[in-house]
Amino acid sequence: MHTIKSFSIKFVVFCSILCFFNLSHAGWLTVFQSDSFDLKSIHFPVDAQTGYAVGYGYNEACVFKTTNGGWTWNPQATGLSGGLKAVYFPENTEIGYAVGDYGIVIKTTNGGSDWVEQYSGVTSELYAVQFPIDCDTGFAVGYNGVIIKTTDGGENWFGLTSGTTEGLLAIDFPVDASVGYVGGSDGVRKTVNGGITWTDITPATMYVCIEDIDFPVNTQVGYAVGWDMFIFKTTNGGVTWDTMRPYDAGKEYAAVHTVHFPLNDQVGYFGGTGFEIFKTTDGGLTFSHQFVPKGIVYSVWFPVDDDTGFAACCEACILKTTDGGGTFITEQTGRKIPVLQFCVNPNPFRSDARVPGHESELFNIYDVTGCLVVSCRGAMLGENLKPGVYFVAPAGRANPSVKIVKLQ
């Protein structure tokens, strides 16, 4: 075991500047982007302020941390080659784990200032990690049917018999360290005794690779997602599964890579291939399609509610929403809501401005942090605003935002 010291890197992240050029604040906004990394997992342990993202860099496994709600992200050194696939902080923002290539397991006890490599006992890629109830008892899964477990905070990891040699990509212990689920290339397996034994609960309809699993509130109602845009739901602990699809896969390798239900089993988010996040508000009966500006979505996380969430994407892109991602395509028909072509005149302005031709249309105005300030009609835009820089977009449309400036 050796300690991997963090180092200081001057890393400029365009926060407020990015707001000027990205999509409307109503929806998903790019808060971090770099061409040097590929991000696979994101986690905010206790609130929407402090979070971590992990993935691949050109020369080493990378960890990024934010302490201001995602507006700036600072790199933390690992000194490891390869990449990291998943990150998890069980109870607070200080003690956390990350796993990845070559059986890598690393741990921090000081919020990422130092990362300590632990001996996992395996060399297979590890794809997911979870500590269900505390910082001591945890599980990780990976290729070749690998499941490893610790009960002492990672000082010792030991292997469990999964009953498969296929790759395992997902894990979820919903309420304790006894009842848990893993998913991978050959479906879903379940344990009721802390991983001592695993039972194959894969239905015949689940013939695709499972990439993520989420049982939001109990051990009975859960979702499994995977290739060909398939979503599976159980309401009886995996005895039976219903099959859903946001839409039929229209391109090779289309997949749902990630799922997260923040508060209950009704409102959830699904990320996948092709610049897409899907949202359900009725437990999977219907889905709305939310456009995202960049990359394949590998990880979605809503820390405290259904509104403020983050997504980690390929091409080193981190997205943020403060309004549940917006809803830009209707659930039933898939009909796109048209983009509104508009301008603001005058801009800058002192008292108020107009949106010519759209005076009766409702517009949302956001501050530079992405928070909604006011909604108003295009006839008297920004009438009650304080002087400053804002962004305006038509309510309920998939529009880029327009920067406006109110003068003294």
C-alpha cells in the first residue's frame, strides 16, 4: 500500500463564461469541459455543493472535485495509470472510494487531498463500488464475474462467488449490506445474505447486457438498464420484470448507461448514448427526452431532490441542471417543441426590453449561476431586475439562452 499525494495544478474552468455560450439554463448546462479526460462516474455524497467525478486522463487516472455546486472542478492527483470507472462516498465528503482498471481500489479520508491505493486481490477491471450503510462495509464488481467485499474500510478485500464468469458492471444494495443486486453481461443476480450466495434472477426477456441498477427506496421496486435502450422494472424484488424502452434503438451500440431515482420510485433519470437523458415522473409509464449538449452520458446523480442534478459524460464533460432537466420532447408522441427564434431589443437596457414579435410569450430569466430569477412576458422583459448580467430563454422550449445586460 502506498500513499498517493495530491498536487497543485493550475486548472482554469470556465464557469460564468460558459454560461454565456451554452444551452439555456432551463435544461442541462455544461459546467466543465476539457479535451484531456473521459469521465465515467459522478457522486455528490450529502448535498449539491461538494462532489467528485472520476475517469480517464491521457497519462493517469483522474479525480475531480467541486465544492461550489459544480461551477468549478479541481483535479486531484492519483499517480495511477489506467482509468477509474466509479466513485462513491458513503457518509460524508471526506471518506470515499474509487475503483477502475487492473483491480484498482483507492481511498481518501481527507476529501481527496490524499488517495491511498488498497490491495483488492484482483486484476480484473472494476466497474462499480458501493458502501451501503457506512464507510467500512463495501462491495465492488468487475470483469470475469468478480465481486469483492470489505468489512474494515478496505484494509482487507476478499472475493465472493458470483456464480458467473461474465462481466459485472453494476451493483446496488438498497437499504443494508444484506440484500443486494448486481448486473452485467448475463443479466441480474441477487443476494440476501451479504454476498455469501448469489441467485440468478434474469428473465428470458432480459437478453441484453445490464449496465446500471437502482432500487430507490426498498429491496422490492427497482430498475435495471442496458443495451439497445432497454429499461427493466421489478416491483417484487426481481421475481418478475417489466420491459420498457424510451424509444427503439436506431443506431448500433445504443444503450442506457445509467439510472438514478433521487427520492422515490416514480421520478427518475436515465442517461445514454447519443446526447440524451430520459426522465420519467410516473415510474416508467412514460418518458420525456431531454437534450444534452455534449457527449455520451455515463453517470447521472441528483444529490438531494428531483431538480438539481449532475451528469458525467465522455469527452470530459460535466452537466448540471437546476430545474429537473427541463422537458423538451413530449412523452407520448416524441414531437419536438419548436425552437423559438427571437432577439431582445434594446440590449443592454436600463428599464426594460422587448422581444419583438413575441410580446405575449412567457420568458424565463436566469442569473449567472443558473438560478431562475423571474418569469415575464416579452412585452416588458426584465422590468424589475437589478442591474447585472442575466440569461433569457423562452419558457418550455429547447432554446439556447440569450445574454442580456441591465444597466444602472
